[in-house]
Amino acid sequence: MSTAFRSTTRSRRPSSARRSPLYPGPTKPRSGRAAPKNPSPPLRAVPTSSARTKAGAKAGAKTVRQLPTARAFPLWLRVLIQAQRGSLVIAFVLVIATLLVYGSTVYTQQLWSKEYRKLKTLQRNEREMTATSASLENQLALQAERPGSGLVPQTPESTIFLQPAPQRQPLVTTPSLPKVEVAPNTPLGY
């Protein structure tokens, strides 16, 4: 019976007036002006607190409620608000600390890389200087072996011995202190 009633009510409507709840089609207003979907009272200025209570009582209009002050909040809500503020401060400090640590890490790594490159350059220069020094020594040894160089090979007969210079007396004499005999450190017994 209910299905028959539904089918008859649907068949009575013209096909253009049928609307699907999923896909609403364009609607034509009945009059020349479109009707507002959600009628609301017109906007007006909010009066002061004393005038608001009188005007609201007379006109029956809606009044704007004031948000509760901190004293009106329950204790658990005040604790949560303070915890939120504290956590925001802590989060801000942690973000700043993280950025500082990250910046110092990047800076020290760049500085370390620069100094490492400098160390590698110095090591390469040291190797080059060692190789150049060995090459020069080899070249001098080859020149010394040539007959026309004027250098004489070292032999025991050509070695020059120098006599040591005589010892000088000190200019300022210090008075000598009496010598104290120190007994040898030997054990007295076992």
C-alpha cells in the first residue's frame, strides 16, 4: 500500500518538478524575486550592557553573551590553558635551540672541510718539497762525481781535525758552599 501511494504521488508531479536528493537541479523561483534560504533577523548594533538588557527584554531580540572571564573558568580548565601556554613557550625554545644546533653543526662542518682541504694541500706541498729535495741531493751527488767539478771525494787523509778551544774562567765567582756528604741510600736490614 505504501509503494502504491508513493508511485501515485510521483506520477502526479510534472517531470520538471521532480528533484533528486543527491543531484538537485536548478530551481525556478515562483515569484520574480528569489526567496532567502535561511531567513535571519536583520543586523543591528549591539547596545551597551544596561541598554542591552532593557532592549532585549522589550523586543525579545537575541543578546550577545560575554565570554567568561578567567575567574569563571573551572580550575581544571585554567590548568589546561596554562599548560598550553607553557608548552607553546617550550616548543618555541626547542625550535630555536634546534635551529642553533643545526646552524652550528653546519658551520663547524664547513669550517672542518675548509681546514681539511688546507691540511691536504700542505701535505701535498710537503711531499713535493721532499721529492724536490731528494732530486736536488741526487743532482748534487751526480755533479760531485764528475771529474771537472773541482770537488774532492772525502777520504780519511783529507779530513780536517780542529782542536777544542781552551776553557774560559767564569767572570763572576760564586762562593762555594760547604759540601755535605750524603749517605748512600742503602737499606739497614731486612
